[in-house]
Amino acid sequence: MFTFPLNGFSQDTSTGEEDEEDAESYARIKPHHSLSMEVGLPVGMRNKTFSAYMQGIVNIAPYYHYSFKNKITAGAGMNYNYFWINHVLTPDPKNLGGIHSLGGYLRFGYENFHTDRYGIDFSVKVGKSHLVFDTDNNHKLSTLPTANVYFVEPSLGFVITADDQSSYRWVLGYGVQKYTFVPTRLGFDKSANPSTSSENINLFSRIAGYTSYLTIGFGYTYYIKQR
């Protein structure tokens, strides 16, 4: 008669402690200093020539960000992406290779956790990239063609916390690089270039002709210090 209530009381206490531990483990994150890594698949957009010739392979973006009390974030990072030649659709299937893009950027955003497990992150990356057009035909030249271009990339992230110091996110970004792609940069004959320059008539058309890509990927964030 005395043993049963004692065992029952002991079991209830243990369960209560476990619930408290779970609650603490998934407490709402209040970011301060954070490190993140995003990896995604880029897909060429808008510039029809670029979309036809190039196929996205990877986009990698590690960065540090500082979160203010008003949930505004600011940080900096590096970005690398690689597009390779879709040899099936190009006039010279033997010209293989692609475009390497490596650069740095500043990142500004807004991150808000709506519950203990879920949050949303809006951000814009603004930076500069160094492009290397690394193809078989270009290797016949004394040096590989390169270009330094500015880029901007707004993105939206859906965040799910893993514990009180880390989270995972699904990221959707749209990057625009300030240059107009032409196949001759890859070593193709001039006849492969667009036959018309109508996309450069006015400012809006030039912007529409800039090289752009949609990135779909995932990210991981480690919260070094919270508020």
C-alpha cells in the first residue's frame, strides 16, 4: 500500500523534469552573434542565352551576421557558384567547362522567430564577384578571360530550430550579376552571339539582360551567442 504511491510519485517527478528539459531545449532563440552556411542549386533566369548555354551546379554562401534587438541583422560573407556548359544545346559540344564565380558581400536582413520552433528570415546580399570563364577553348588562350562584376541577391528563408544553439533553413534566393552574358566569353564563335542587341536599348532592357539565377537550397546556422 505504501510502495505504490511512492513509485507513482517518483515516476511523475521524473516525467516533469523531462518535460522541463524539453521546454528549455526548444526555448525561443534570441540571436546575437551567428555563423551560417547556405548551399543550393542555381538555375539561370531571364537572360535566354545564359539559360540555354549554362546549367547551375552549386551555390555556396558562408557568412557571419549580427542581430540587433529590433530583429534587424547585418553581416558579411563569401559566395561561390559554378555554372557549367550544357554541351547538348551548344554549337560546339567539344567545348566543355564553365564559369567560376567567387566574391564577397555584405548581408542585411530581418529575422523573426514566431514560435519556439519556427522563424522567417528576409535578407539582401550586396557584393562583388570575380568571374573566371574556364573552358576548353579558352585554355588555348594565353590567359583565361575574367570579369569583376557587382551582384545583388534578395532571399527568403524558412527557419526551423534544432536546439537552443542551432537551426536549419530552407532558402529561396534570386541573384543578379551586373553583366550581360554572351557565348564568346566561353570561347564559342561570334556567330553564337545573339543576332540582335535590342536588349541594350534602354536602362530597363539592360537590367533585364543582366545574368541572373534562382537558387533553391538549405542552410545551417550556429548561434555563437544569444541575448
